[in-house]
Amino acid sequence: MARKGAFNDDDLNDIDDLLPPSPPAVAIQVAPPAVSAPVSETAADTGEIADSVAAQAKPTKKAAAKAAVAATEPATRRARPAAARTRAIQSVPEAHVASVVAEALRQLTHAERTQRGEGRSYGEVVLDAIEQHEQELVSHFSATANAKPAGRLFKRVDTTRPRRRRHAEPPVKIPLSGIIASDMEAIDELVITWQTGSRSALVDQALKLYLAEDIARLAGESDDEEALESDSATV
């Protein structure tokens, strides 16, 4: 009697029903090969492409000239705009003096430049005038500041508005060039210490003392001119 096998070949057809379902197959998408753009015969030559790029990058003659000027210009001037340079020029301190004083000062500095090739600036003359006539200036402004009203024993506090001095001719504005910042601060401190009232008052009085002879000569010349004019009008 033949032995019956453990598995029946006929039953193998139903084994798929006993196994778990297999996962679905994953579809793999392959990107199509990149299609290169058609290249013209002239652009295919790499030497011609490099020449065209160099020609486009080459600056014009006008741009090259501007670059050359900018390279030769000092760095400090390029960094500071024109407005800043204008403010620097306008920052020179000034003072108002009598017209005859301004004319005497102008003639003095002009004569020094003519005779010696170089002369003092207005500011240097002012410094020399203040140093040379220090005591006279202290006495002058001290007497003016401490003067008591006529008919009174006490000076008292003056609450009225200060009156402006009337000039026969309008004062002239002069630049105090040639004075460094520390010396300018010292002059402004003297205005407070000596009670001059203003920087212009101190400068005007100092120059009147320093240029007394020149001012007298100019005043004499103006008096002579007025006398000649009056004589001609009489005739």
C-alpha cells in the first residue's frame, strides 16, 4: 500500500489564498534626458564668446576719464561733500569794527605783504593788539562798566533795554582769520572778564589803540577832503 504524502500536489494551486497579499509594485519614473538648446555656429566658438564679453565689460572713454580724475583727487576732498566745505569756510569768526579801523587794518596788512612778501592776517593783528594794550583795555572797559549814573551814589541794577550805539558810518565786518580755536575761546572769555559787552567792542577798541597813528592819518585825510569839498562848494 503506497504511503500518502503530506501534501497533495492538487492542493498547491490554492496556496495563494493562504498567503498575505503582496504589496503593489512601485512605478519608477525616469526623467527624460535634457534637450540642449541649439547653438549657432558663431556662438559655438568659445573664443568668440570670450571676446564679446570682454568688449561689453570694457568701459567707455568718458567713464575712464572720470575714474582717473577720482583717483588723483585727494581722499579727504572726496569724503567731504561741498556743503561741509562751505560750512567750514563760513565758520571763520568775525567782528564788527568802525569803517576807519577796518581801512587802517586793510592798509597795514597789505603793506606788510607788499614789503616782505608775507604779512599778518587780520586775526594775528587783533591778537597782537590785545596783548600790547592789555592794561589800557582793562581800564577802558572797567570804567565804562562801573560808571554810575549822573546824580546818583549807587549804580543799581539797570533793567532798561540796552541802547545800541549810533555810528556816523555803519560798522564793517572783518574776518578774524588766523586765530586758532583755543585763542578764540580766550578772547570770548576776556569779553566776560573785562565786561566789554561783545567781541566786536573788544576788537574795535584794541585795534583803535594799536592803529592809532594810521587811524589819525586816515581821519586827517578825510577831514582835508571835506574841507576841500566845502571850499569848492563856497566858490
